[in-house]
Amino acid sequence: MGSEDGKRHRLVLSLNQQQIELVDRTIANGFAESREALFRLALKEYDERRGAKADA
């Protein structure tokens, strides 16, 4: 995902309490199975949109 050479990268997020609650509510609503899965999905979608803009 996102890395042209297939390398995996470590990402560290700092979230405040309100952001954590929003993430957890999003997971509870079934958008992802875990925080990690939600962040991976968000990064994948971001990467896809960014790639589409680069192609335009």
C-alpha cells in the first residue's frame, strides 16, 4: 500500500481523547475491525485519491 518498493513503514499517531472516541465509534459502527484496520483503510483511500490526482 502506497510504497512503490513494497517496504512496510511504521506509523505512530498521537490522538487526543476526542479523536480516540471518534475512531472507536467508527469501529463500533462496523467500518473496520480494529484501530489498525481503520488506519490502514484510511491510508489506502488517501493513497488512491492522491494517485488519481497525480494521474490527472
